Amino acid sequence: MKHEDGDSDTREYPCLVRVSDGKSTKFSTKVEPGELFKFQAYYGNLLKSSMSTLRKRDKKREKLRSEEAAKRKKAMTEPIVLDGPKRGKGRRTHQRKVRALLKQQESQRKHQEREEEAKKKVQLA
């Protein structure tokens, strides 16, 4: 812009921001100079949050987690047989089996409760 005869221009001009998704949606807004830093902070946060969804999937980790879940499910449903002596040579093995059986029963009870709660929620909805 041209200045006339040494006049200094002290006006501040708004910034025009245009956004498009590359297809049909388009937005534009005017940002006043006093609000520019605030706008940049909000816009930066928006960009960061949208970029986090573009992260590459870790397929190895997903596979490992699904295998672990399958093992837990199998352990929960597979019956534990208590055999062997309570005393003597196989005592520790027997104690481990008893603890595993109690843990399995507890997890089955919790699973049953979760299923009942889910059924109640479906019935209420």
C-alpha cells in the first residue's frame, strides 16, 4: 500500500482465513489482530488432534493382544482338574491348581454379572 506524504498508517487489518476439505465443504473467517494468537493456539490444537487419528496401526501389537485375549478366554472356559495328593510330593502343584480354580470361578462370576448388566441395559433401552 502506498503512503501519502509521510503519513504513517497505524491501522490494523483483520486476517482472512479460508479452509476447505478438498471437496465441497468450505469455511472462511476473519480474525482480528488482537485475537490472532488465541486463534492460532486453538487451530494448532485442532490440527494436532486430527493428526493423531492418522497414526499408523501397529498390527504386531494388535495381533499380540488378540492372542492374549484368546488365551485368557480359553483359560476361563477350560476346566481345571484337581487331582493328586494334598500332601507330600505334589502339594505345591495341588495348591497352584486350587488357586487357579478359585481365580477361574471368580472371573466366570464377573463375566456372568457383566452379561446380566448388559442384558438389563438392552432391555431398558
